[in-house]
Amino acid sequence: MPRRKEPVEEGAPKWMSTYGDLVTNLLVFFVLLFSLSTVDESRFDEIAASLSNSIINFGANNAILDGSGNSIIAIDFTKYGSEEDEAKRKEKYLEDAKGMVVDAEGKLEDKYIDDAKNDIRDVIEEHGISDKVQVIEEKDFVMIRLEQELFFDSGSADIRDEGKAVLSYIAQALKGINNEILVSGHTDNIPQVNKNYATNWELSTARATNVVRYLVEVEELNPALFTATGNGEFKPVASNDTAEGRQKNRRIEIKLLK
């Protein structure tokens, strides 16, 4: 009697079908991930160029970026939408990159000005001259106000030795500043009877100029940062009707613009 043949299943084994489906799904999944993460090289190069042209040379200890979220750029490199939409997104990314650099530069400049302000206040306290030198902070500037008596003899624009010593201390604090610095001279309203200076305009201008020259020529600060102006008696901070008020009006002001 012939042996009965066992039925043979046609096609691949069931486990292989399941395995094939799994591999196919994985392949589709990774292709999808790759398509979503493809970087637009030209867009990336533009952002890199924007940052490299504006980047700041930070020192190892200059940590100026905080966790406010304003210094982080979130870039979505997914391609979708029209060419016009793509161009708008590219422009926005570049603006965000430039904004991050501007924000960092501003924080670094503020840090330098704060350091200079604190150093000058320390010098004033150390030498006991707070009645002759004041540091005043406003929204757009920090001002160092110097009374005449410490720096100039009456009717003279020559800086006294005591004044030079104070300017040297101030100059050390200004070494790291790259902001614009305005130096202005002021007088009281008593007319000049000095053959060297016909009016208070000339005297106040000469005093401001000599302060700038000392800071630049002796202390070697950057001359491109400075502007010297003379205001005569026309911008008083106190009444010229009293001796005390006139003394306050005879002054030099050094403004560090923020």
C-alpha cells in the first residue's frame, strides 16, 4: 500500500511574512526620518556666515548668555510650502541669528560698563574724594562728574597733579570700554578776565580737551572713542546765585554712552 504524502504548504513560512512586513515598515520609517531631517546646506551656510561675520571673541570666563531663551535659535530645516514661504523662513532664521549676536554684544558692553562704574566708585571711596567726584547712572549713560577744584586752578585749563592721579585711576577702569565717551567742560557764569581765554566757551572747551588728551596721550586710551566739548556756563546743575552753586557748576563730565 503506497505511503500517504503529507500536504505541503505553498509560499513562504508565516514567520517570514511577518518578518518581511517588519523590515519593510522599518525601512519606510527611516526613509521618512531622513526626509524630515535633510538639512538645506545653502541655508545653513548663510546662517553660519552671518554669525561668523559678527561673532565676539569671548574670554574663557566671559559667560554672558543667560537662560532667558532670547539667545537660542530654534531652526526647523523641514522643506515645505512654496518657494516664497521658504525664502521668508530663511530670512527669519538669519534675523534670529543676528539678533542673538546683537543681544550678546549688548550684554558684554553692559558688563564692561558696570565693571568700570564699580571700579571708579571703589577709587572714589578709597581716596576719600566723593565730595569732588561723583558717578551718576542714567538709562543711556554712566557719567563721572569731576569738580574743578580737584583738577584746575581758577581760570586755568592745565590739569593739576592731584587731578592727573584721579584721571589715571579712572583710565584704568576704562581700559575695557569700547563705547563712545563724551567729555564736556562747564563753568559758572562769571565772565573771564583771562588773556588766554576770551570767554567761558574757550575755557570749558580747553579743559575738556586737556582731559581727553591726558586720557589718550598719557593713559593710551583709544582716541576714536572720545569727543570733547565746551558748554561754558549754559548748562548749570545748580544756581549761579550762590558760591556753593557756582562751585558745582565748574566741572568736567565724562559720559560713557550705553
